[in-house]
Amino acid sequence: MENNITETAIVADTAQTINAYRILALKASLKLEARGMRHSRGFSAYATAKREFNLKGDRMSVLNQLEKIVENLLDKRGQVKV
């Protein structure tokens, strides 16, 4: 039986790409929090996003603002802008 799944590796080897990956992970966590899920410990993604990016508003508003930050961070191919 043949496996047709292609594997893609992502290498975050510069400070810029590591930071971009962190922001993408934060956005994904915030999206889950907006749907009602919670972290088991530590600060929430909502609190972290508000603190790090000086955002204001409720969870959905902060998520929308963070999505705009991500749009500006990535190019059309989904690669980090250099």
C-alpha cells in the first residue's frame, strides 16, 4: 500500500522566523480560547497578545487585530517577509 502523504519540514533558523512562528502559535491558541477552550496553566493567549502587542478589546477583537498583524508578517506564499 502506497502512502501519498507528502511531508513538509519547516525550519525556523533565524530570529525573524522563530518570532513569526511564535506569533502564529499565539494566534492559533487565541482562536481556540475564543471558542471556549482554556490553557491548563500560565497566562492565557488573550492576555499574552494584549500585553505583547498592546491590543485592546475582547477576545474576538484581539483575535482580529492579531490576524491583521499576521497578514502583514507573511507574504502571499505564506513565507515570512524578509
